[in-house]
Amino acid sequence: MKIFRYSDVGLVTPLRDGMNLVAKEFVAAQDPANPGVLVLSQFAGAANELTSALIVNPYDRMT
């Protein structure tokens, strides 16, 4: 998906989730020469696998 390829930031912050494929699609679509940053909710199922992402708590306004 071109929109993921040219995005500098992917923001995937569900409050509850099973296995969020959007986060994995964002990572897979990135340009290796200029990858974006994935901001991922700790409650996303993919957070256990995508440990290089910036993991956040969507309930915490200070992070």
C-alpha cells in the first residue's frame, strides 16, 4: 500500500485488539532506505511481536 510506504509515522493505538494486521502491513511496506516509525498500543496483539515499534499506553496522556 503506497500510503504506508510514504508515511513517516504509523499510529496504531487500539484500546483492545486481537491481532492488528495494519501494524504489520505498515512495517512490511516501509522503504528500507527511509523507514518510518511505528507507534503501537501496548494493547495491540502485534505489540508482542513488533518490539522495535514505539510501544505506548493509549490511556496515558503523558507518554
